[in-house]
Amino acid sequence: MHLPIVPNLAAAARNWSVESQQVSRRNAMLASTQCAQRRAERQEVADYFAIQQTSQRSASTPNDAPVRAAQR
């Protein structure tokens, strides 16, 4: 009686560690890419709010405010 399943199981056991590591590496690369994208998006939002805050400050300060003469 010949059991073709046994060689397949042996091959699967031999290849399991390599395949597992490859899947883990791929998952880590995907996670790293997503983290980098989220970091870039957070920076864009922070930059936008910084620009908005600067614009609001400059708009609330009149440019033609009187300048005090230096006291002697």
C-alpha cells in the first residue's frame, strides 16, 4: 500500500519555516508602509494647522498699527 500523503506532509514540514518567515516578512513590510503613510498624513495635517494658525495671527494683527516714537 502506497501513501502519497506522507511525502507531501514531509515536504510541507520541511518548507513550513521558510514559508512562515516569508509571510511574516511581507506582513512586516506592509505594516511599515502603512505606518509611514499615516506618519506622512499626520505631518500634512500638522503643517496645515500651523499654516492656518499663522494666517489667523497675521490677520488679527493690523499692519498699519501706530509705531511709538522712541523716548529720549
